[in-house]
Amino acid sequence: MQQVICKYILKWVEDNLTSDLNVSDMAVSTGYSRRTLEIWFSEQYGMSPGKYLNRRRMTRAAVLLKLTRLPITEIAMLLHHSSNQNFARAFRHFSGVTPTNYRNSNEWDLSGLQASFFYAKEISFNVTTCTLPEQYITGVSYSCADSYLYNTNNLLTDYIQKEVIRLIKSGTTNIYLIGETILPQNIKESRVGQLVATVTVGTLVNVSSEDTAIMTSGKFCRYSFSCKWEEYYTNTNMMFIRIMSENKFIYTGGNCYVHFTGKPEQIDKKINCEVFIPIQ
């Protein structure tokens, strides 16, 4: 029962990141006392439900600051802070900097963020760091609306899957993706979690030309995994904060890359991936 209730708490937290409910409301919804929840959850995850809820809400604030154009006043209201000053104090206590400085930084320090335990997977991602030279990709580019909110049924993932399957079945053994995220142009798009994502999927070539996309050189966080296609979104989008925060990495804001391999007879179901995220 303890594991069932702890899993319920994780889902409750994700569902209430922008509500004004607190741990007492959580306890009422479970039928257990707050003390019981604190004991069970702390045994499982090493922190109280209240601390976890606060850290997840501050992490949502960090995401909103970096991936939207919402005014800081609106973010404070969305997270039910009584004033801008109250939100600024809470965020500075969490991140070490003011909301304004956090937003304006060219880099994204994810080292203190709280990844969701609800989406956590007990697999090894073989996280390392590496240096890559400048490389060039020739392939097809695709742009579409994406979201910083959890959404496994998105057009971008569908496109990547279809293009990778097509290339591997045609005999290509190594496929590369360059991914770029563009912030929404207006507040309305920010309010619904909308971003613009552009990817180029193709193969490496030796020489740059007008038709190639550039994989810039630099230092990268590298992690790898094999999974079913329906797990690809979680292992890339949802693992971003977990990988970066657990390893204390600072994201430079540059383009991310993915290296795909797979067997033609299995590629409809299974894919092997190496993900490269530029870091300081």
C-alpha cells in the first residue's frame, strides 16, 4: 500500500503544480494522515511531500522563465504567490538568483532543479561528458508546434519516428538529428505551453554546403539508451531535467543532437539512441 500511495502522491503533485492546494489537501484526498504520508514518502524518496511539492513548483517556475515569454508577475500569480516580492524571495531561495537574472542568463543552470519522480525510469542512461568536433548533416528539416508540457502524442515525435524508420529501412546505418527550440513569439502561445521545434534528420557528410546543417563543436553531456518508440519521448524530453540536474550540468542553450541506430527488421518497434546536450 505504501508504494501505491507514494505513486499517487507523485501524480497528485504533477496535477497540482499550478493549483493552490497544499499537502493537507493531498492528505485529505488519500484518506491518510499527513504524518503517515510524510513518513512513507520520506522513506521512499528522501524528502517530505511538502518539500517535493515546493521543489517541483519552483522547477515549473524555472521552466516558465526560460521557455516562455510570460511576465514574471503572471508566473507569480500562476503559482499562487501573494506578490512579486514573495515569488522573487522564494525563487531566489530555491535557485540562488532572482527570477529576472535567471531568465536573462544565456545559459540554463539546471543543477538545482527537481526532476519529476513520476516519470522516473529505473534504467541506466550511461551519462558521460565528451567533446565533439564540428560536423555536418544533410537531410530533411521539419518545423512544428511543440510544448514544454508533457505530451506524448505530438507531431514532432511522429515525424522523427517515421523519418528514422524510413532511413534505416533504406540501408542507412547511422542517422543524426539536430534539434532547435524557439521560444513563442507572444504571451498567448506561452500560456498554452507552445514552442516551435525545428529538427533536421539525416546523415553526416564531410563538407559543409548550402544544403547542410551544422553540428557545432564543443563540450557535451552524452547519454544513451535503447527503447521502444513509445518510450522515446519520455527518454528525451522528460529526462532532460533529470539528467542535467542529477549531474549538476549547465546547459549552454545550444542545439541538441541525437544519434540513431537500429536493425531494419526491428526498427518499427525498437531504437538505439545517443543524446548529446551542449554544456559548460
